[in-house]
Amino acid sequence: MAKIGPHEGIELQLMLQGKKQVALFFDGIIPDEMLTYIESRYFSTIEKYYCPPNGFYTIVFKEEYRQQAEHLSSLIGISGFDPEREREIGKILGYDSEDIEFFIALCQQRLIE
């Protein structure tokens, strides 16, 4: 069954198992257990501000996935809703197609309301 946030709370586990290459966190809310891996440089990060100076996001990744992480950062920086861009973001974050389509449908429904 499709759902929103299927990786929430298990990003580290998925990344250590090689099932997720890139994770995205907003406003500095990174799981404590992941910080050790970041501090030891097992994972790298990209931090960018959005709607300065109110918020920022952090992309966490293994160095060999830097290109995907940088591409994700560029996609997030584009304003407006675009289903194709959302699909690309979802794929980079390792979500199943079913979960991505569910998310897009929910966003489209909210835009109509």
C-alpha cells in the first residue's frame, strides 16, 4: 500500500543496507543516530537555505553518490509544483514508484482544493 514518508525514521538503516543512497532532512532535524556517521565522515552532507533566512535542508549521502545529491539540491531549488520533477526527486530518495505516484496525486489534489 502506498504511503507518504515510508522511509521516515529508518533512513540510516536503509542507507547502511545500501537500499537508500541519499536522504533529505529539513530545518536541521537529522536523527541523532545519523550524526555519528556524519561526524566521522562516513556520510557527507550538503546544506542549503530555502526561503532565507527561515529554513534550510540537509542532504545526507555517501561520497560516491555526490552527483545524485547535488542534482537533488538543484531540483529542490526550483519553485512550483512539477510532477516530473517530483518523480525525479522521489527516485533519487529511493522511493518506490507507487509511493511517488501517491505523493504526486495527493499534491495535485491539494492544489485543486
